[in-house]
Amino acid sequence: MPVEIEQFMCRTDNFGVLVHDPKSGQTAIIDAPEEAPILAAIKRTGWTPTMILTTHHHMDHVEANLALKERFKLRIVGPEAEKAKIPGIDETVEEGSVLHLGDERIEVIATAGHVSYHLPESKVAFTADTLFALGCGRLFECKPPVMYESLKKLAALPAETTIYCGHEYTLANARFALSVDPTNSALKERAARIEALRVDNKPTLPTTIGEELSTNPFLRWHDPAIRKHLGMERAGDAEVFAEIRKRKDNF
């Protein structure tokens, strides 16, 4: 039986997520951006959280850690590399670590200094601030080759994998994507759908790996049309990625 997922907004543009294993009754919180919306989601669903799966240390992802830990006596899991920066952390994970939510296997993928959580049986992954819908994270704490290698790992997940990201950035990402991949008909269609969703204040997530592979320029460094548009037909994949990221920074 696949996990059940409740997605909701926190702060101004963060996504909060509860992941519930109906067989065992266990529930994980993916990051803790803000206490009140998380408590409202817990009340709405009736799911009592047993752990927080922290992806990285940024304050807008860990702000409610201590309050939730005190209230629910849950355990907090997070990346070994950032353990000193994550409030209330009890257990650390790194590339290749395996956790369980009931019988559901959770595989840890190290991504650009953070971690992403992959649930292969339910075909779901939580990529926080590494892979966004039509975008990727900014390079505050890593170099372009590190982000490129991290995105390669996520791009290799099965195409049907459902992706939950950390922020509602999709509309801005779509507008940039069209600037570097202007002839992509799938991207044009997706951008129109995103515009309509945001007009109605509806979320643009989740997405899928398959959809990102066909429309997200940060996963399309190999695409001939993008390379031609950038004038980088003979460049290496990592170079093309770095140029796209640089253009996004200046967009």
C-alpha cells in the first residue's frame, strides 16, 4: 500500500509535507518550515508524526524542529554533514543510508550538501531545494559541478517518480525556462498550465521526473536545441548546466 501524502503551504512560499504509512500508522514530516501550518495539517489528517526528515539546515526548513519535537516527542533525522546546524537532530544520514516508515523503505540521496529522500515502493521523492519544478537550487554552498552531479542522480530515478520540492517557485522558473528552451512545445504547454494554476492560487506541485526531463532546462543539458540556443553545441554537459544556472542567476 503506497504512502499517503498531505502537502500544504508554509511561510510565504515553502511547502510543508506529511507522509503517512497507513499500515503502521507512522507519519513523517518532511522539513519543518513553520509550526502553525504543520499543526493544522496534523489536525486535519489525524496523523500523529513520529519523525521529521530534515533535508538541510536552512532556517526556513528547520524553524519548527524544536517546537514539534517537544510537542510530539518525535525523532529528527538529517544529513550528517550539517548535523551541527540542525536543531534537535537525533540521527544522521548520508548517501546510501536507509530508513523506514513502517514497512516503507526510505533511501537517502546526497544532493548538493543536502539530502533527498526517495521512497521507491511508493515511487515518491522529496528533493527540497535541490530539484525544483522547472528549476534547481541556487549555488550558495556548492559549485556548479556538485549541483550537476546531484541533479544527475535525481534525473536517473524512474520517470514515474513523483517529486515534491521545497518551494513554490514554478512560475518564475517557467518564465526563465522559456528563455533558454523557447522551441520546446511541451514546455510551452506546461508554462500555460502553470500560469493558470497560479492565477487561481493553486499549487504547481507535485511534478514527476518524467515531466522534468522533458521541460526542466536544468536537466536538459544534453538537448541539441538548448545547446544551439546557448551557442554551446560542443561544450561538456557540466559546462552547459553551469551556463544555464548562471543565466538564471541573472534573469
